[in-house]
Amino acid sequence: MYNLIASYNDLKVHELMKNASIIRHKAKILAAIRNAQKFIQIQ
């Protein structure tokens, strides 16, 4: 799951920003992606 989120790019972020069923706050989306990337690094 973390690998999938860590691989999200700008296109995926844009897609998520259009999704009405989630919290669409760009900073939160980017933070989730960065957190997944960091988690993989320290694993």
C-alpha cells in the first residue's frame, strides 16, 4: 500500500483533487505521499 501511494505523481494528485469522496486539500494529499515515501526509506 505504501509503495502505491509513494509512487503517486502530479497527475494522480490532480485526479485526487477532483474526487468528492475524500478530503481535497492539496497539502494533505502531498503530505500523505511524502509520508509514504519516508516510511519506505526507514523501513
